[in-house]
Amino acid sequence: MFNPLKMAGDLKNMEKMLKPALEKFMNDSGFVKQAELQKLEARVRELEKEIQNLKT
């Protein structure tokens, strides 16, 4: 017989198992969080300014 409460518990357990695997896949495949990308873009801009200052 169908038991929705049991199914909810099973889904929770599946989520616990799949979340680390999904995060590992996302990191390995090149996906980046928006906040991390913005930090890196800001750093690149800073370095470009430093390079321009060195050239002049």
C-alpha cells in the first residue's frame, strides 16, 4: 500500500546521498557559483589595472 510519509523519508535520504555527488559533479565540470565568479572578475580587473600602471 502507498504510504506518503514513508516516501517523504525515502526522498530525504536520497537527497542526502545525491547532494554531495551533485556538488562534486558541478565542481569538476566547470560550473561556478555567481558569487565566486564575481570575486574572480573583480580580481582580474585589479590585476589589469596594476599591469596598466606598470606599463606607464
